[in-house]
Amino acid sequence: MRHFAILFAVSALVAAPACAKKKKKGGEPPPVGWYQGKDWPGECFFPKNYEELGFGDRKLARADTLIALMDGWAGGHGNPTFPSKRMTYFETILLGEPNEVEAVSVKNAAFCKAYMEAEAETRSDADWAKWFDTEPDRLTEGDCPHAPLVDTIFQYLDIGEGWQFKFGVCQGDKVTIKGTAVDKYQIVEGGPWIDVEGNGEKATTEDMPCNIEGCYHGQLVMRYTGIDHTEQVIPVGSLTTWTAPGHGHIDVRINDTSFFDNKYREANGLIDHTSITYVGGGE
């Protein structure tokens, strides 16, 4: 009985290595990192399984993955090259929302794999490129693309140009706009010297940018253009406080249709220059 037990133990030891060599059920594990399959013209980046990572390792994996994504989108590892400006926009969004790197990297790997596995004569990055172009907007849908206007922004007004001093605003931003009334300019040769309040004796006309009640010729006016392409033009003068109805931009100009004869007042060698100030949060 003792000899049988020893023989059984030896047989088990001999058989053990053969059992260890058996492949796990389900085949090879999925690739991680840069990987090139058989007959692929390039490599694809496959992210780690984020769900298996701890908090710290997960953050590090996101950071490494974003670097790899940017490398691939720039044409590295045999990947198609995507537009650099759009790539920077995509990167900015992912830096602000690093958790989104996870889903983006999984989708990107799927598009890359389909591209690499396609027959050479039918290989196209059209679907991949379309996703790359639209995904950033999907991620930011409803979000304001600008930082909230909370600072004081200063600039000089050019009375020889149209809309200027463009700045982004978010819905609900309260902005106070100021124009210095001590600085004078002329918008008609031989005409009166006026300031940002405009010529109160000459009401606006329909062809002027601001043509609602309260608008005057030569007055400082503001335009709001929403990301939904809505537009609003209002009089500013020397001071107004306004609340943004949506996400978009504001810019300013004088209420005029031609600029060739506009000039600032000059006295004793000094030339006036109207200053414009945006104050975030109102006053």
C-alpha cells in the first residue's frame, strides 16, 4: 500500500508540468498597450482594463493613455493623421475631464482595429475621422466652451475698425462694460467731437449695427453672438451691465457704417484713445 502511494505521488509530479502548459479557457488575453496584429499596416493602442485598477493606478493609466492617444492621432505608429487643431481641442477636453479618457480610448481602439484589419484596397479612416471630429462636441454638449468671465479685461477701442475685442461668455455671466467718456473722436469730417455716448442729436438708422431705441450714431455698442448663432446688439455708451442669455461671445465697436474719416481728437501733441473695460461679475 505504501509503494502504491509513492508511485501515485511521483506520477502526479510528472503529470503536473503537462497540465500547467494548458491554455486558459477563452484563448489569448486581449492586448494592452501598442500592439500590431498580423498583416496590420501599423499599431493600435489598447488601454488597460480600468475596472481592475486601483484609484492611483487608474489615474496613472489615464495619463499614459492620453499621451498614447495624442501620439497616435498625430500619425504615430502607422495611424492616420488627424487635424492638429481638432486634436488640441480634444486634448484640452480630456485634460479637463480625465475620466472621459477611459471611454474615448476604448472607442478609439475599436476604430483603429477595424481600420488595421480592413483589406488594403478598401481600408478607409472615414468612420474613424468622423468620430474623432464629432466626439469632442458630444463630450462638451451643453457645457460652456469658455472659462466664466470673472476678471477685468482692458483694451483700447479702434474707431477705424468694425467689431473688435472679442471675448467668450457663459450663460448667466454678468458683465459690466465701460467706455471712457473723456476721450473724444470724430466720425464725420468737420462734424462734432463726440464720445462713447454717441451723437445724441443723430438717431441710428436701419443700416447701422445698433438700430433699436436708445442707439445713436457713433455710440459704443456691444454684440452678443451665441453658439446657437443667435445675435443681439445693444447700446453701451459709457457704462452698461448685461447678463449673457447663453454661451457665446461678445465684442464691441462704434455705431457707424464707414470708418475712413474717423479720427481721435489731438491736442498739444496728445491723441485721445477710448479705453474699453469688461468687468466680470458686474458691479
